[in-house]
Amino acid sequence: MKKPSAGLTKKQKSSTVKSAKAGKDIGKKGKKFEEVAEKAEEKYGSEEAGRRVAAAAMWKNKKRRKK
């Protein structure tokens, strides 16, 4: 199974992680990482699941913008 960040350069991955940690937009319209994680946490019932969903959304949108 490929990693969600497969296909991105090391520089792109680093930039994405830095912006997510700084609380900046992660690719969904007007949404920051923590906002997405909180919403997913409510839906799936745990903080860890919320973070996984937010990370998957972040990498998916980053790849979509790359093309």
C-alpha cells in the first residue's frame, strides 16, 4: 500500500507538514488541520481517528493541487 504522500517531493512534503503544524490551510476551502480533525473526531469518536482523517484529507488535496 502506498503512503498518502507518495508522488510528492521531499520539499513539498516538508512544506505541507510545516503549514499544517502552523495551523494554516490544508487544501480544503477555508479549513485548517485542527478544524478538520475536530469534525472527524466528533464523527468517528476518537482524537486519533480525527487526526488520521485530517492527515488523509491534507495529503489528498495536496496531490490534487500538484497536478
